[in-house]
Amino acid sequence: TYIAQHTSSPSPTYMEPTTTYTTGGGQAYGAAGQYGAGAYKLAVSIVQAQNLKHMNHFTGDKPYVVCEVQHSSHHETRTKVQTKEVTIGDTMNPQWNECFEVEPWHPGETLVFTIYDKGLLGSRTEGKAELPADLFFKSPNGWTGALPIEGHPEMLLHVSVRVLGPSAINA
């Protein structure tokens, strides 16, 4: 399992200026929306969730999020990142405001966000949300918004994803 590097941004709304990168074959991605060959590095920000359920009545809720690349190849090493647990404040509407660099990611691969609630004996799944590649790969600014949690229309996960450039990891 590859655990991506964790980075911090000055504030939850901070976004670096977007650049369109050119791959070796002269193909651009970003604004042009051209799918270049090879792996990329993504900036994934997990901001907050809304309307989670109270799951741990004895130990208190401790929600966290795992973002995993749904690799096209079954031979690919798992690529995932995980937020810290929110243990104080409003755990039904937790705020993480955490930014990660996720690599390798290949064009067309979906990002799967799973919200867990850590309990005394393990973690329970609150729900999942998916972000298809087309929503962030073809835009120069990536994608920022609220993802609905499957099977729970009242629950939302706010994330931001954009392409940083070619990955240094060849998978």
C-alpha cells in the first residue's frame, strides 16, 4: 500500500494557481482535456462532511475519511490517503481541512472517498462517494464541491481535486 504525502494549506479555501502541463509527446492536460499517457500526481483536499449519523453511543464518534484511487489495473499497488479522526466539536458535521498529494493516478481512474467512524473495536463505514475522473481531469481548475454519499441523500462530503503534474512514481 502506498500512503501519499500529507501537505497543509494556509486555509481551507486556499488554492494555488493552476498550470497546464505538457507531457513529453506534446499533449496537454488540464484546460485542453487531452488524456496523456502515464501517471499523474493529484492534489486532494478533504474539507468537511455534513449530516453524518451518530454511530458510537459509548465511545463517541470519531469520523475520518479514506480517499483511494480505483486503479484500472489489478496489478497496481493500492494508492490511498487518510485524514485524522475528528474527536472534538461537531462530529456529525466534521471539518478536516486536510490536503494530500496522491500518486500515481492514471487518466480515467475514479477516486473513492469512504467515511468511517472509529469505535472501540474497529471502524464502521458511514458511507462512500465517488468522483469520476472526467469531473476533475478535463478542467484547468480541477473540481471542488459536495459529493453525495451513496444511499444517504442527506449526507455530503466536500472535497477538492486537481491535477498537479506528471507523477514521479511509475506504476
